Amino acid sequence: MKKVILLLTCLCLIFSAAFAEEGLVLDWADVGTEEVAALGEFQQIELPDMPTIVYWIPSGMVAVDVGGMEGPFTPSALYVTEDQAYSVTLFAFEISSLEEYAVILESEGGASNFSNVTVNGVDCIRYEVASENMECLIYPLTEQMILSFSFVPMDGDEEWDATKGVIVSSIQLVV
């Protein structure tokens, strides 16, 4: 267990402040060691007419059934820790354009602190919604289709900060 905590603490040094940094480049090849991969499982999302998307979720988080959830933004996947203190939610939806969506997020959704992040070669947008204590990543699939990863809380302990960075680094398109 000490080895796991040490490994995640080291990763935290890489990701905690860096995830908010403009122009950050995250790549699974830089952190995706066998030890890290073994601390969780890869999940996947398959969307019609899209490549399969894979991402890593730590073993300390469990999937919540989203089948009964309804609303304009029904999650594609939801993971929580046993104590429900930390969560990762994925949404897949169509937008008119990335620029218009960012304006709506800022003006109507309370989003702020936008920054560019490159994840495994894909240009993404990171932002915060302080009123929801949430940090998000927009991962574009096409010009009109995106995946949105939401992390709650925005600020957690060092292990949570490292975990968020590893999850984001793991997002990959499988062609």
C-alpha cells in the first residue's frame, strides 16, 4: 500500500498544478507504466459512428448505473469512490461549435479558468466551475461531438490531484 501511495504522490508532483497550466501536454506514454495501469482498469465508451474511446479509472472507484438517469445532459458514465467524496462523470453530446459551447459554459454555466491541454495528441479544453467545485475537460471527437469529463471535487488531496491527471492522461481514441 505504501508503494501505491508513493507512486500516486510522485504523479501528483507532475499533475497537481500542471493540469491547470496553459498548453500542458499529457500523454499516457509518459505515465502509463504497468504499475499505474494495474492500479485501475481501462473502460471504454462506444458512440455511433465514432471511434471507441478508452480511459483509465482507478480501482477505488465504482461505476454507477446511469441507465435510469434522465435529463438534457444524461451521463454516459459515472464513477464514485465508496464514500462518494470523489467522482468522475462522462458526458457525450453534440454541440454547434466548440467556441460557442465555451461561451455558453462561461456565460450560463459559471465556467472559468479555461486553458488548453493536449491529451495524447488531441487538443482539449480544461475549465473549472467553482460553484459546483468541479474541474472539467472537453475532449473533442469531431467539430460537433465532444466528451466532457467532470471531476468533483475540483480540489482534493494530493492523491486525488494525481488520480485526475492519470485519468486525463489515459484518454485515447482507438481507431
